[in-house]
Amino acid sequence: MRAATDQHNQGERRVNAIRDALVKAGVASDKIQTSAFGEQKPQCNESTDACWQRDRRVDVGFRTGS
């Protein structure tokens, strides 16, 4: 269980770093929504370092309008 918690914490740190960078670039913080999915939404299911590295990601989407 500890490994899953560590992975979630890493994911939270990753999305918070992206959030901070967007705010620093001028995006209003109330317009940003973040989520860390960890193992919940992998892009790859292999048990390899290359696969795990691909899943260390942040997906960013933008909405238009208000």
C-alpha cells in the first residue's frame, strides 16, 4: 500500500508543479483544475521502466468560453 501512496504523492506533486507554472505564466488559478490518477488511468500496462516512465505524465486540457 505504501508504494501506491508514494505514487499518488508523486502524481500530486507533478500536477501541482504544472499548476504553479501555469499560474506563474498568467493563468487564473480559479480556471485550473488538477487531478492525479496514478495507476487508475495508465497509458501502458507493461511492467517495464519505459512504460512506467510514459505514465509519469500530466495531461492538460483547455476549455474555451467562460
